[in-house]
Amino acid sequence: MSVTMPPQHPVEDPKPTEGKSLTKAAKAKNNLTSPWATAAAIIIAMVWTIPTVALFMTSLIPGDRYRTDAWWTVLADGGLTFDNFNQVLFDSFGDNSTAPPLLEYVFNSIVVTVPSVVFPVVLGLMAAYAFAWIPFRGSNFLFVLIFALQVVPLQLALIPLLRLLGPENLGLAGEFGGVWIAHTIFALPLSVFLLHNFVSHIPREVLEAARVDGASHTQMFFRIIIPLSLPAVASLAIFQFLWVWNDLLVSAVFGSANTYPLTYPISNLAGDYGQYAYLVPPAAFISMIIPLIVFFSLQRYFVRGLLAGSTKG
């Protein structure tokens, strides 16, 4: 008696598919890590570093040789000095009020910049979560309206906002609070737009699982949205920090002599007749130090924020 065996269907081996995907990934990795790509990256980094090195070397030229000799000539003579940095940070300049010491303005820049970064990032992330995951009537229209505010020139809002913050209304013009509010208002449209694009791509299953477990919107925001949005938040914080740190217009309009940041005295540092022009390079180099520290300390998150959403899976 013969027994008929059921037909055996061939089982597909997933290894070839995995091998193909691994091959593609390996090819992409090899392309990105090839010697030519590495050499090109090194060359680009060196080219971008040349202006910074040149600025630093120029800042070491003594004042009596600033207009006549280049820094490489002074370097060959051994005449480079750090006295310019000491004079910029600590020394006074007699009757020339347009060139004050800069150390106090470094503190003002920090006081102006840190809240002006925290406020729009926090408010923008809260608004992004609301637009992405809290349905309410008119949300689409309101989001498009906020997005459209990015095309409004900043200069058009200076006078109305100055009147709002003036002594007849809020009374914050000329104070740190007025500068913080101005920077926050000008940064919010872009902040909401960028963070919304990131928050809206968080997997819905994660939020639904938290909602099933009884989590409120506040709990989901602090325990899910903020941790998952750190790369985007860091990227936006770097851009906002650089913009506020290098800003002169907003701080000059809404601030006062007690709140002016580092950019204000640097703009007047050369003097009425350019007699202190040799102090501008060291002052400019000092103004670059803190932004460079912030960028390199958050570089890992910055790269992750730029690459977020570029791939799936």
C-alpha cells in the first residue's frame, strides 16, 4: 500500500533578500567612507577653517602695525601679541565712549540669548504637539496662518511691537524682558513649522499605546514628545542661538544701554576715525567662541535632527 505524501512547497530563503539589502547598505557605506570622500571632507573642512584662523592671526597684530603689515609678516618677525585681547576685554579707552570694554557685554549677550532660545523652542514644541495630535476646529487654518507669518519682514513689526512694549502699555521696552519677548515672537513661526514637521511623524502607535494606558496630553508631552524630539529641538536651538547671539537690530531697538549685547559695542569699536580698528578682529573672534562651543557640544543632536525623517524603518 503506497502512501501519497503531500506536495512539498519550497520555502523561500530570506537570506538572499537580506543579502541584497546588506549589499546595498555596504555599498552606501563604502561610498560614504571611501578615501575620496574622506579627502574631500578634509579639504572642505580646511577651506572653511581658513577664515577663522586668519581672523585669529589678524587679531594678534599690534595696533601700530595693523594697517601696514599682514599677519604672516608680523609672525615672521615674532611681533604677534595677545595684548589686543586684554585691551578689548578689560581696558578702558579714555574719552572714546564708542569703544568700551567688552566683558560686561558678554554677560548681557548670555542673558539675552539663553531665554530667547528657551522660550520659542518650548512654546514652539507645545504648539507643534497641539497642531499634530490634538484635533480642534480651525487647526489647519491657524497652522497655515502661522506658517504665512514667516514671509512677513521683521522690519514691519518693529514699530507696532515697540509701541506694545513701550511705557504706555507693557512698559518692557529697554529691559531684558522686552528683548526676550521680541525675539520669541519673531522666532515662533519658524519654530512651530519645523517642530511640527518632526512631531507629526512620530509613530501614531506610540501615542495610542500611551493613551490606552491612561496617559494625559501633559504626560505624553513630557514623557514621549520631548524625549523623541530632542534631535529636532537641538537643531532648532542651535539656529536660534546663532541668530540671537549675532543679532544687532532687535537688541538695539527693544533694548537699552543696560541690555545691549556684544554685537552693539563691536559695531562701534573702531572709533570715530578708525583709530581702534585693530581691536575689531579680536572682538569678533571673542564673539565666535561661545557659538562654537554650543555648536560642537550639540553637534551630535544637530546631525540627527537634520537626518530625522530622511529614511524610514
